[in-house]
Amino acid sequence: MERVSACLGRIMLSILIVITALALVLAFTEGLESPSYLAALAAGDVAAGLLLWLRKKKKVFGAFGGLCSRLGERRCALIITALCFGLGLIWIMLVPIEPFSDYKTYWDCAVSIANGQEVYSTEYVAMYPHILGYASFLALFIGIFGEHVLMGVLLGLVLSCLSGLLIFSIVRFVSGLPAAVLAGGLWALYPGRIMLGSLIFSEPLYTCLVLLLFWLLLRLRRKQDKIKKRVIPALLWGLVLGLVLEAINAVRPIGAILIIALLIWLLLLRGEEMKDGRLWRFWLLLLAALALSLQLSGKLWDNRLEDILGEEPAGLPIYNLYVGFNMDTLGQWSSEDMDLLFEYRRQEGGSAPEAQKSMLPHVLERLKSDELDLGRLFSAKLFTFLGNDELGGYTYRFTRSESFVKICMVICNCFYYMVILLALAGLLRLWRSWRDSVFLLLPLYTLGLTLAHMLIEVSSRYHYSLIPMFIIFAALCFGEGNKNKGETT
């Protein structure tokens, strides 16, 4: 059983490593036409190499580890959080931006919900009901602090700081304090996080919730042997995890990816634990409670959506699948596809769910088209999704000078490529020293989200929740002793 789990785990890690490396190859290819990518790759490679070289210097890294030990875990966490908040606040104050596009939709919906008014663009929001997930969360704070855009921006900053604490805690579990400090520092300094911090958007919330889910599962794994004979803890853990999953799904419909990752780990990757009947009973009870919690909370949320919208929201996002195979836009947003969707919505007796269902024949037609070139499509989508991280700078293209935007884009890419290269080194280290662990849920989620976007609509912004995963993988290079083997007990 141990060998089978190890083999399957290494296969999964190998696929993720290959796909991530391929994204860098695509960036290099793109750099043949746009030299800025080559420059950013070179800078990222030098920075990653320097950090790995310093890791081998026992005096340097030993001194760093000694400093972390003297400060202690709490002080280190406080310093990292202060750095994360301070850098974000400085950017928000110096480079503010008014909400636009989808960011404005989030804000307007939140203001409407807070004031008990009809939401902005009900027709549009009913097609994408996850907008109301973050808008409802934001509305709670608007009701307390008032309609100030700065309040919404600061809320996002607080959420990113909480994500930093969760990154710190997760790495502390698996790789020790010095690696945790490094991971927290990478997140605090991450240019994309800082530059996008001036926006009103849902990524900070669902990223924080995804990290919270993994943190909870890591803690559960450490406690499972003590509570595996008891029914009540299994049910309570299932209830809590189900609520977290529903919260994630309400803000961004990625719950299915997380559930599939959990089932793959539970059924295939636990090694010798899979022979323990009491653990099986514990996890089956937990899954039953999780499923019930997810179903009941999902129904409550659906009812809440209908009350806000005054109509039934859309279900399966078939439109996103249709856009995902658009060769003209190479899987990115298409105004023509959007017009077709709303043409169905505006038919007599039309509704958001029916409009989505009406897109299915068009999906099948597009899949059968002679124009479909899967190789070209998937490579373009992979580059869009993982090949760069320049959105932080590109966001300011309407409000700042061209030179400012380009400099910011290059800075974002340099740091991103450094993290990706370190993450590849960390994943290779995990591959070589593999042990079954719930930590494998992180690469499973990373792989699952990436593969999902090879099918559905893709955008660079959608990889935001993977940045903490890559930072955590990068921290594996700097782990203490055998903790970097994914051991959490």
C-alpha cells in the first residue's frame, strides 16, 4: 500500500512539475518576440540561484535560523504580518485606483446589499452568482464603516495579511521556523499582491479561505490518531470543513476541485494509514458530515441568492466552457460569446439557468470544429494562466503612464519567475523524499485548478490563489531536517 501511494504521489507531482516547467518554457518562447520576458526570466533565475546558494552556506543560513529562533515564532509572525500590511498600505496610499470593470461590479453590488437595494446589473450577476459571495462579505463591513472605497481596499489588505499568517503556519508545520519566515517574507514582498491591493476583488477572500482549509486539514492530520475512535470530533470536523468549502464555493466556484483533491488523497495517497480501519471509519463519518454540511449550507446560500436577485441564479457555468474553447480569443473572454449568452437570457421566458443550458449545443459544435487546434489552444492558455504574473502592473494601464505600467509588469514577472523556479526545486525535493501526507493536497489543488482552466475560460488573475501554493513549495527548499518530506505528525 505504501509503495502504491508513493508511486501515485510521485506521478501527480511529476505532472505538476512538467506543467509548471512547460509554463516557463512558453514564457521563454514568448520572450523571443518580447525580450522583457527573457530579462525577467534571467533575473528570476539569478535571484532563485542566489537564495539556493545562500541556503548551502551554513554560516549564513545558520545565522538566519538562529535569529528566527531567538525571536520566536510569535515575534516572527508579527514582523511578517507588519511587513505585509505596511508594504500594502504604502502602495494603496501612493497608487490608488477607482474600481472599474468587474471590480466596480463587486463594489456596487456590496453597496446595494448593505443598503437593502436592488443589486447592480441583476441580469449580469445572476449569470455569475459568485459575485454576490464577496459582495455579501464586503457588505457586512460597509454596513459598519460606511460606503468608503478605501475601507473595501483595506479589507482586502487585511485578508492578504491573514493569508500571510496561514502561509507562515503551514510552512511552520512542514519545514520549520526559518522556512516559514522566508515564505511569509516572500508573500509580504510579492509585487503582484501589493499592486493588486488597490482593487476591490474576491481573490484575497477565497485565497485566504483555501489556505484556511489546508491549515485545518494539517491540524486534523496531527490530531487524528488521538480522536479516531470518537464519533463527535469526526462529525464536528466534517461540519466545519463543509462550511469552509461552501464559503469558498460561494466566493469562487472551485469547491469541486478541492473536494476531488481531498478524495484522491483520502483514497489513494495515505499509504499505510489506509490499512487502519478506525481511521477509515473516522474519515467516512467526517465525509458524511462534510457532505451534509455542504448541502445544507449550499441550499441556504442559494435561497439567499434568490432573495437578493429576485430570480434563480445560473447553475453550471457552461458558458465558461464555451469560451474556454474559443480559438479566436484562445480561451480568454469573448464579447461575441457573451452576447450569445445574453441573447438566450433575454428571450421570452428566458432565465439565467436556461441561458447556460442553451450554450451546451454550441460547446459541442465548437469541440467538433475543424478550426479547433488543441495544441495551440492549451499552450496559449497555459501561458496566460501560469506563464506570467504581470496583471499587477497591467491593471494601471488606464490611469498611469506607459513606462510606469511596463516597469511594474517587469518587476512582477521577475519576482514571479523567481518563486516558480524555487517552487520547482521544492517540488523536486518533495518528489525525491516523498512521504504520504495531507500536505499533498496543496500540489493536488494546484494541478487541479491548472487543468480545469485548460478547459474553461482563462485569465492571469485566476492563478492568484496558486501564488501562496508556489511560495509554500519554494519554502520546502529551506526546510529543517526531515520536516520537508511532507511529514506533519
